[in-house]
Amino acid sequence: MNLVVDAGNTFVKLAVFEKTKEVSFQVFALEDFCKKSKETFKAYPQISHAIVSSVGFLSEKEIAMLCVFCKVHVLSHKSKVPFKNSYASPQTLGVDRMALAAAAFYFNPAGNTLVIDAGTCLTYDMVNDYGEYLGGAISPGVAMRYRAMHQQTSKLPLLEKGGFNDFIGNSTESSMHSGVVNGICNEIDGVITQYKQRFLNLTVIFTGGDAQFLSERVKNTIFAHSKFLLLGLNHLLEYNKR
């Protein structure tokens, strides 16, 4: 069995896989990592390998704790990947984007795949039909856009994400909602259109915390998969066992 750890800025996603099948999944606060990990090893003593994807908030001590229970692979630019990496600076490529590229490579072999991850940032990652990772784009996510308007002005309030009745806002709050939600959806549709003009038979995967919220509002046909990154991490763990 494999343990897959995706440690973000605030929360940790933890999954157990039996080969390619997910058998357990949980999300919890970063401070609960040691407690939840020990509980998972107790529930699944067959776990023999783990992979850790961390944006930097998981400490060396916490990672060392995992090593007590199984072999641990910490994902980095030095990890082996199944795709051809044509990113100009592979050492700066985020481990989350590496995992998404791997998931795309296995999900749609010999196909053109664009992965859109709607998390803290909105990222776009492209794997072409030659199995080559080309790169993509990074832009502010939903919460970041709301927060930026509040923090960088003197009077705009901090809002939670929400819908809007018309793209023409008739109040400060509805105008902000329109600017964020309508703006980000138009961005996504515009980017997808750009990629479709260059890549034939493009498959678009939508994932991340805001994927469900946004997927209902974009015009293009997309495939929503909330755990796409975890699948990619599990594939990378298997690939790096060799």
C-alpha cells in the first residue's frame, strides 16, 4: 500500500492507495499531521511506501516521523518523471504541478491534456500528445483576488466567494463578485480557447478546491476531478520505486 501526502499552505490531504485504487482519504489542518498520520498507519499497517508533496510548511521532523513507518519519497525536481519535461527551469517547477502533469500523462496517454488547478493560485499545465510537459500559466486564485481588493484598497470589504445575478454589478459587493467570479471564468474560457486553437482534441481537466464552484460557471466542456493531484502523486511514487 502507498501513502500519499499533499501538504498545502493550511491543510493536508492524505490518501491511501492499494496500487491505483484509493482506499482512504482525509483532509485536516496542518497541525494535526503527526496525529492523523499515526492513526492512518495503525489502520493500514500494510503501507510500505509514502510520497510527500509539500509547499514548504511540512517540517523535516514531521517527514522524519513518516520514515519510522515506511520508505518515504519527498517529491522534488530530482524525482524521476514519466513525461518529457520541457520546462525551461525544472528546478523551479512546483511539486504540485509535477504531480498534475504526471496525472495527465497517465490519464490521457497519447492525448493533448490541459490541467486547470483552481487552488490558492489558478494554474494551467499542458501535456501534449507526445508525452511532453510544456508548462502553462499561473494567476491569482479566487480567494486571492478577493483578498487583494480588500488589502490593497482603503474601503473595499473582504468578501467570501459567491455568485452574482448579472455581470453588471449594481452595488459594491455585487460588482466585486462579478469582477472576481465573472472575471476568472472568462479568463478560464479564454485560456481554454487559446489552447484549443493550438492543440487538436484537447482534454481539459479541472481540479482543486474551487473547481466545483467554477466548473458550473465556465462555458467550455471540462472534466472535473477533485483528486487528480493525488492520483498523480501515487503514479509518481510507483514510478520512483523502480
